[in-house]
Amino acid sequence: MTTPHVVVCDASRPVELTEDLDSALEDLTRFGDHFLWVDLESPSQETFANATRRLGVSDVDFDEVTRHRSRQSATLVRGVLVVALKALHRATNEEGSALTSSQVLLFVTDKLVLSVHEGCADLFAEVRQQLRDRPECLKFGPHIIVQEVCDEIVATYDRIAHEIESDIIEVEHRVFDLHAADPLDDIYGLKREVLFFRRVEDPLHPVMSDLSRGRVPVPIGMRERFQQSLHDLDRVDNTIDSLSEQVTSVMQAHLAQVSIQQNTDMRKISSWAAIIAVPTLVAGVYGMNFTYMPELHWTIGYPLVVIVMLGACLFVYRLLKKNNWL
């Protein structure tokens, strides 16, 4: 069974991390200026039901939470702010790289934050470290957890965008390297990554806009912080636009290179066909076996015809070579 990470948050002291939810709830009862952050990673239904029951939000449906929602959102459900986000992960191996997304759900009330996620342990560990380093920001209450998670997700987007940009530059160098392997598969792989990136990143804009403009219940002091997160997301959005244009340009350059190479190959094939046509024509004429044909009975007739054919072939070869067809 997954053990929840319970974070006791208080602006007057550093964040305290504990695994004892009962003690944290007692502490919350004694000191009204605290709030709790309970973090569940890949919880079982039993763990989730137990945590939500003890936190007083037991009407949250486990199936609804664990279902991979198709969009990101920030809504108020029965007095609980529910924020659905998507975190991105990029895995690289010998066969290439691939982007995947994972669901992040945050349930926020006046005194607690419940986060549920799968495969985002590093992201949430970084958020907890940020809160330890800057405990003064906890004065904003539970919504600071939402903002810090959003910030970390956007920072991950930005890091992945720069990784993809580096890969595009590397593939671009290979396109113009005549001795490099065909980069077409890598180009299409990067194109798929950019399109997937766009599908994940775009829906976060209305969520951040709602949080920054108070369309969902957010303390006034937090709106400016969400606005800064929105600005950071806009920068990532511009980077994705640039990546899309870059990978399209690289693909067009590669296709142009392929077209030029095919044209060069066709020139060479046509040139050799023209050279071979010369002796073929002469041999075809003398192969008609007419009785009266010049040179048939000459002593030097055969070597003369061979020399003429070789000379004509050499002439055509030099002509084509001069015109850069060979």
C-alpha cells in the first residue's frame, strides 16, 4: 500500500515532512494557522479511500480521480477546488526519444491540499524542496501548493523544449552531412514529439488564465503569482512554435536534399544510357545483314568500326562530363 507524504505547512517555521497522518491532523486541530498537504503517488483504492475519509473529503470518487482525463481544468466541485494538470516526461534511449504525459490532480480546501499523481515523484520532491527553501511563501495558504506545482510543471515543459531544440539542431547538421545516416526517421520522431507537446501544453493556458484572473476561488495575493506562471507558460508556447517551424524547415531541407540527389542520379543514369546508345546504334545498323554494305569486306573494317564506336563514346562522355552530368 502506498504511504502518503504528509507535509505540515506553517509560515512561521520550515515545512515538516511526516508519514503520520493522524498526528498531523491533531496538530492541525491545535494550531489553526497550519494547513496540510497530503501527497499520494499511484495510490490503491484502499489508500485513497482511507486518506480522503480522514481528511474529510470522502465524497471524492476514486474512479473519477484515477481516470486519465482528456483535458486540464480548474473547477469548483462541492466546495473543493479541483485542478487537473498534465506533467510531461521525456525518455531517451538508443532507438530515439519519446514524450509521455501523466495526470496530476490537486484537491484544495481552506486547510488542506490533496495531490494524486502517477510517475511524478521527482516533480513533487522538487516542490517540497522549494517550500523548505522558501517557507515564507506558505503565508499564501494551500493555494501556494497549486502554484508551485504549476511552476514546476511549466519548468519541466521549458526543459523538455530545450532538449528537443538541441536534438533538432543535431539532426539539422546530419541533414547537410553527406556521410551521415538518413535522418528521416529522427525528423519524423521529432515532429511527432512537437505535436504531442503542443497537445499537452495548449490546454494549460485556460487553466492558468482562470487561476490568475480569479475565475475560480483563489486568494487575491496569489493571482499575481499565477500571472507570472502564465507568462512563463507563454514563453514555452513561443518556444514550441519555434520548434515546430524548425523541424518543418529541417524536413523541407532534407526533402530538398533527397530531390537533388534523385535528380543527380537520374542525370547519371541518362548519361550512361546516352553513351551506351552510340555503340548500340552502330551495332544495330551493321546487324541488319544487308548484302551490299560498305566496309563489310574491308580488311580494317571491323577494327575501324570499333575505333569509331569507342571514339564516339569518349566524345559523348567528355561532353556530358563538361556539362556536369557525370
